[in-house]
Amino acid sequence: MATTTAQPGISAETADANIPVTLTAKAVEMVKTTRSQDGIEASYGLRIAVRGGGCSGFEYALDFEDETRDTDMVYDQGGLRIIVDPVSARYLVGTEIDYVFGMQGAGFKFNNPNAMGTCGCGSSFSI
């Protein structure tokens, strides 16, 4: 019988699933902090999406939502409900979202192994 070890911040159930994108523990913490500071109920999940636009052709989108669609992938990471639509999932496979602090300020950083090029702003990419 195979045993799966969950990555930090990912439940064992999630580690067994074919999930497109993961968040670091710091990113999960900052999403929860933002949700709380904005007065959004804890039942709302984080929708992670890819949309056409930006300087490089595609851009990442993060939104709080309380409803899902039948085709959405929904999973838990660190007590945070993650929602990804199937089209975005194709572009996000293997992506890790981190929250970083630097000379240019702080924010979410997408580490997407599928991106062939990125924009200086860090929120736009090409495939």
C-alpha cells in the first residue's frame, strides 16, 4: 500500500489529487490575512485563474469567491479553499504561488514552469 506525504501546507487528501497550483504556507497566510482585512467571510475561497491580456499575452488573476461551477477543480490547502477552472488549470500545472518581500515591495509571486517568458511586473506571462 502506497503512502503519500503531503507537502507543507497541503493536506494529505490534496497531495493525492492532480492539482494544478499550490501555495506556500506564507502565501496561504497572506491570502487569509487579506480576506480577513477586507471583511470577507472565511467561507469564501480563492479563485486562481489565467486570463488573456497583460504585456506578455496572459495574466494571472486572484479573486475571492463563494460559489463554484460544476467544472471547477476545488481543493483545500492549509485551510484555504482553492478554486481553479479547467482552462486555467492547463496553464497552471506545476505552478507554485509564494508571497515575497523585496526592494520593489511585497506581493504574490507565481513560479510557473510552463511560462516561456514573463513581464517585468510579474503578473503577465507567455507560453
